[in-house]
Amino acid sequence: MLRLQIICLLICLALPIALRSQAVSPDSLLKQCKATDSLEFALKVAQEAAEVFLEKNQPDSWAEAHICACRKLADRRKFEEAAIWMGKASATLPKLSNKASARFFMWYGYALSNSGQYQKATGVYEKAREEYTKAGPKSPDMAQFVIKPLANAYTRLGDYERSAYLLEEAMNISKTAGRNDLAALFYSDYGVAKVALGQAGEAINAYHAGLALEGVSPSTQVLLEINLGSSLTTKGEFVAARRVLESALKAEDTLLRAGALLGLGDLFARQKKHLEAEKYYLRTIRLYQKFYSSPYRREIGKVYCALSETFTEAGNTEKALGYAQQALQCVIPGFQDKDPRKNPLAEQYYQENTISEALSAKGNAWRKSYARTRNVADLREAVVCYDAALAMETYMLRTYDLESSQLSRLDYQYALVESALETAWQLYQVEGNLIWLEKAFEFAEKSRATLLQAGMQEASARSDLAISHEYTRRENYLKQQITEAEQELLELQQEELPEGDPAVIKAKGQLLRLRDSLSSFVRDLEKAFPDYYRLKYASLLAAPADIQALLAPDQALLEYFAGENALFIFVISRDKVDMRRVELPEGFSLEASVDSLRRGIYEYPLAPSGSDAKSRGIGWYKQLYLRHARQLYTLLWEPVAGLLPRRVLISPDGFLGYLPFEALLTKDASPETGYENMSYLIQNHIISYQYSGTLFLSFSQRRPSLAPAFALIAAPSYAGVANPENVTRGSLGPLPYSKDEAQFVRNYTSAQLRQGSDATRNDFMERAARYRLLHFTGHGIMNERNPRFSYLAFTAPGDSAAQGHLYLADLYRLQLDADMVVLSACETGIGKLYRGEGISSVARGFIQAGARSVITTLWSVNDKSSAELMNRFYELLAQGLSKDEALQQARLSVITRQAKSPFYWAGFVAVGDMGPVAFPNPWALWIWVAAGVVAVAGGAFLISRRERERRRRRG
């Protein structure tokens, strides 16, 4: 009886579902959803259809029902509601086919993007891209509806490099399929990304390429013309830009007209026609508000930022502040305070570069207001705004995966730092309060070696948390694959193949896929190890007091910030913190002066016979050196000379990173003066270099090396014939004195020597982590086009010399525990300069890999003099001198004993921790052996004595 009741109950429960399934066709519900004009009814039937499809085990149709609802909401511009709808559906996502899954995530991404949730949209679109790729060959639809909006989302977030890579992929897919109109759209977006990267020339080429395609629709042509006009404005070609933009105003499309109006506003702003610019900007805002049916959009916020900067320049700071405040209100939900002295709360910020731009615009307006009112409170408000803007920049930087995108953001940030520094300096001058000097130093620290510091923190976090070997192995594999893909692409580009060449397209696609894989891996790692994420992104900026606590009484940190119009110089000694602002002379170029000094030192010795340099003669170059060595001393050192003790740690900035400060002249000299009689800065000061004050703090707090072995020397061999007296370590020819140098170093260190065929790249990479001191004597080659491929040349094990190249990119996979690395090779301390980050070099790669200090070079050094200098350097190190003093004394010996020019001694510089090297005690081994012998003998004696005593008792 009970069994019968249970059966009846189950039938009763199942009957309504069966009847419902028969009475209502889910397909008919879906048709009703698509056909109805009632949003409420459409959502209701879509939900019902989805439930029935799920009951019938038709997951792909379930997805279509949700997509139908999303589209209905999007048609009415209810994008936030659409995103919420799709978000709820994704929480219970059934198993879908790849194609259905791709469509579902595509529409979800569309809703997120149009509701301004770009960070979330990128993840969703990436999922759609992944599913489309699994479903079959890449199609124009995938390019249009997934890759293009994904790239645009990255552009919105400021990740322009990734956006450009994606858009190139979309371009190639469309052109291959013969969809020229679509390809032209991608050219347009690609140009926008290139403009953001500061590559206006490439952007203009892209716009022209898009316009040259056949079959491009009128609306797409107008879009390309608008972007072309904006790029022409950037280049200062105002007449041509205005002609193109005014022609685009005839477009019927609302967004296209808005784009043309915005371009004209920018044009008049650049021409300082502020009222004309305002008129066009306000017309742009009205069209945006009409199109989006809302005043709260980032597009509108950016126009308000432009209005704010326009009126700051015009001197109408009240209007400027009002517009900047409106910009913040457009992008921060819940912030509607009209008082410009009020800023959003920190917890209201999110990844949106308009927030940083609006805060920066407010800071500029407050600073301009002070110039008019002399109200010190305005300067304080400016510092608050700049501080918040830089905090926002730091937050955004952490969300970028590609180094190129991070570098682009740091370049933008540099101008913001300069404005912040100027403001803090003004407050310090007005109030004399040290708090403003400390704030200025904090701002300066935010503009240097940010990515290097992050890389070192990441390595430290991995070490502290003992990340499993499997994670490390996977990451190293991906990084190696990326390096190889980058190298393949670089070789193709050096062949000057066109961007549309199939081999270039394939190489870029492979590189993009590998970078995506690494980004996904890093995100997974950060989720798996929350403490790793925390340590990796910990804010560790050094304050002046932190640095003072670590300085010796005869030591000071000298830090520079090179602005557009002035130099800021910080001096931090044991008992004092000071700052100077030095106005740059009108028409003076710091870059040109540093370059001239360097040329005066090395261009003649390195020039081949019969060249223009040789025809000018050594005297011409000597005069060039003398002029700029004195000029730069007067500008860089003299203003703070009275504050500096004997030992100086220099943290240079910008092009100063290429300058050997030791070779500056403290007194005038004539061309007839012998080099041994000149007054060099090195004679008065022991100088070393730091990437930043924060990294000096980091080096000082590191534990001593725990590597089991002391020293490793790598001395590769090279084929060919060379002149022993005039060879440099950058020509890949034989180095006659390299072997002598290796033997000199070995005499002092008892190092493991790997030379000739034993000194291979792979051998070095396998051994390096086990040594406290690494010495390389050989060739170094700088690659200025792509610094990741600057390299040290080891002995090539095969037919290809490239098999012996240890690239900068390879160093990022090493985990060293070295107290010192000596790079006795050419140009290991220089490379491409990135504003706001510094110089990318092989030496910097060793620092990031874990080295506490590096002895490196600023140009192609002479083989013979390098060997002699290194011999003396190690002799002094072995006597217990610190690294910086040993290098100073070694270089002075070249000046006094050999009367040689700075070319032969000033190229070597010391970076990082300058403590003395702890040489192993040569007697230590014998002491331990003797102790062991005594212990063994003593033990044997005791055993023998006990045995005799035992026998005596028995007897």
C-alpha cells in the first residue's frame, strides 16, 4: 500500500511538468520573446523558456533564451540590467557547446562593456574568444563581435599594447575573408591604440591604410577621417585636421558627429582658442547624453577633463575645477558632491583611467589658482589631488599584464609626478615644513624603477612562500616560450617584412596566445596564493627617515628628477634632508649634453680608421668632453656640492642614467691639459649608483647570500683575428686579454673557472644560482630596438652563434643569490630608456634576478684596460675595501699611473649594495681539517685507553 502511495505521489509531481511541456513549446516562447515590444513580457517568457529548455536538457537553447532577454534590455539601453541578468545566468551555467558558450559570453561581455564594467568585460570576452577558437576557424564574426570589443575594452582600461595586438589579429582575419569594411574598422581602432602609445605616425599610416581599402562604407570612412584629423591635430597640422573634421560633421550617425565635434574641440584647445574649444566640447557632451540617455558615462567624463584642462590653461580656474568635478561625477556612482574641495572616497575608486585624469586636472587647476590668489590652501588641495591621482595610477598599473602597457602608463604618469613635485616644492618654499620635502621625495620615488621593484618583490614573495616547483616550472616554460616567440618576431621585423606578411601574422598570433597563457597563469597563481598577491603588490616606498637610518656618517643619497623645465635634486645624509630646484637654461637639452659628453669620451677611440671621427681628430673630441663635463658639473653637482660627504650614492633619472658622474670636471681645463692633471669628480668622492631610494633600502635589508659556493668565472672564447691593443668587448671578435682577466680574478677568489668551450650559456644558467660572486668577461651586445634581446655572448655550442646568447629576457627566469655580479663586457649597463622607469639593461636584469650589486659598463670598453682595471679591483676587494671604494681606487690608478682618458676607466660603474665582499678564509679549510684530525686522533686515543682499562679489569 505504501509503495502505491509513493508511486501516485511521484506521478502527481511529474504531471504538471509533463503537461506544461506539452502545453507550452519553449521554441514558441522564444519566438514570443523576440517578437514582442513589451520588455516586461519579453523577460518573463525568456525566463520561462530557459526553465523549460533546462528541463528538456537543451542547454544551447537555454543560452539563446538568456541572450534574447539580454538583447531586449540592450535595445533599450538598459545595459546594467542586461549585465545583471547575464551574470545571474552565468552563475548556473550548464554545459554548453563551444559555439553556444561563445555567443553567451559575447553578449554578456557586450552588456558589461556598455555598462562601463570594462575590467569584468575583458575576462568575459576572453572566455568568448577561447570558446570561438575551440568551435572552429577564426571567422569575421568572431573578429567583429568578440576580438574588436575585447580590444576596445583593453583600450578603455589603458592597456593599449594588448589592444593593438588583438586588433592586428582581427584585421588579418577580416582581410583574409575579404571583409574590407570590417578590416577598415579595425584599422581605425588600431590607430587609436597607437596614438595612446605615443606612436602618432603609425596611427596615421593605419588610417590611410584603412581608407585605401576597396568597398569601405561611408560611415567607416568618416570614422577613419575623424581619427585621422585627431592625429593630425596631435602633430600640429591644424589646417589639414580642421578640413577633415569639419567634413565629418555631415555624418548622420550621432556618435560620428560627436567624434567630429570632439576632434574640433581638441584642435581649438591646442590652438589656445579656449571659448571655441568649449563650444565644441559642450556640443559633444549633449550628443553623448542624447545617445547614451545618461549623463554618467566615461566618454562624457573625458570631455569634462578636456574642458577642465582647457580652462586651467586659460586661467579660469573656477570653471576648470567645476568641469573636473563633473568628470568625477560621470564615472563614480554615488559621488555627486559639487564642492571641488571634496574628492571621492578611496573605496569608491576602481580601474578607470578617467578618475586619475580628473584628479590630475583638479590638481592642475588648484595649482593655477594659487598662482593667481597666493592662497596656500590651494596648493594643499593640489597635493591632495595629485596624491590621489598617483595612488589611482599605482592601482591601475597592477592590473596590466603586458610590460609594454605598464611602461606606457608610467610614461603618462611622469608628467603627473612632475606637477606633483613642483607643487610640493612650492609648499616647502612657502612654509619651510619638512613634511612637504618628504612628500616631494615620495612623488619622485613613484617615477623610478617601479617595474624593477615589483619584479624583485615578486621573486622575494615566491621565495618566502615556497611556491611549489610545479608552478615555477610552468611559469619558466611559458616565459621561455614567449622569449623564443619574441625572438622569432624580432628576426622577421629585422628582415623588414610587411606587417601583413603571413609569417609576421603567424608570429604575432603565437606571441599573443603565449602572453595570454602567462596572464592566465599569473591570475591563477594569485588566486591560489593570496599572501603571494599581497607581498607582490605591497607598497614599500622608502621615506627619507628610512634611508637616513641606513646611511653611514660619511655617506649620502643624491637623487635626481629631470623635469621638462627644471631639475629636482634631493640630498639625504645621516643628519639632514635637503632639496634643490635647478632651472634648466633656456634652449638647453639635458639629453644632448649627456650625449655630447659621452661622444667626447668614446667616439674617437671606437671609430674605425678613415671615418669622420678620425678625420676630426682627438683634439676635437677632447674639447667636446671638456665643455660638457664642466657644464654638467655646474648644473648637476655644484648646487649641492656643499651638502655632500665623501661617499655618494647617486639615483639618476632619465638620460642621467647614461652619465658617468665620476668623469665630471670640478675645475676648468684646457685642451693642452694632460688627462692625468684634470680635476675629476672621482678624485673627491666615492660614487656608486642606485635605481631608487626604495631599492637602496631593499638592498640594505637583504640577508647575506646563502649560496653554497663562492665564485664562478665565465670566460667564453670567440673566433676570428683581432688587434690585441685596440679591441673592445662589443665586436664579437677574439679578446686576447679576457683569459688574463679570468686568471687575475681566479688568483684572488679561487673561483670555479669556466672558459672556452666550457663557458656556454646553458652551463652558466645551470650553475649561476649556486654562487655568491659571478664574473663574466667577454662580449656584451645592446639591442636598443628591443632591450629584452640585449645579451652576453657565451661560447656557442653549435653552428649558430645565437645559441650562445644569454638574453636579458632569459635573466628574468634566473633566481640568483649573488652578493655581486661583475659584467666585464660592453654596454651592459645601458639600453633603451623608458621615461618613468629607467634604462632597460643586462645589469638591471641581473638585479631583478636576485643580485645585490652589479659592476657594469656604460659603453664598449677596451679589452686590455678592462683586464688591468679588474686585476686592481679584485686586489683591493681582497684587502677588505668596499666595492665602491675598490672600484674608485682601481680607476684612479689608471689615471695616475697610465695617464689615460676617461674612455679607459669611466665606463665601469657600481650599482646596488656596496658592502665589502666576504672572501672565504684560505686557512679555514686547513683549520677544519686539522680540527678533524685532532678530533679523530682524540677519539681513537680515548677508545684505546678504554679498551686497555677494560682488559686490565678483566685480567
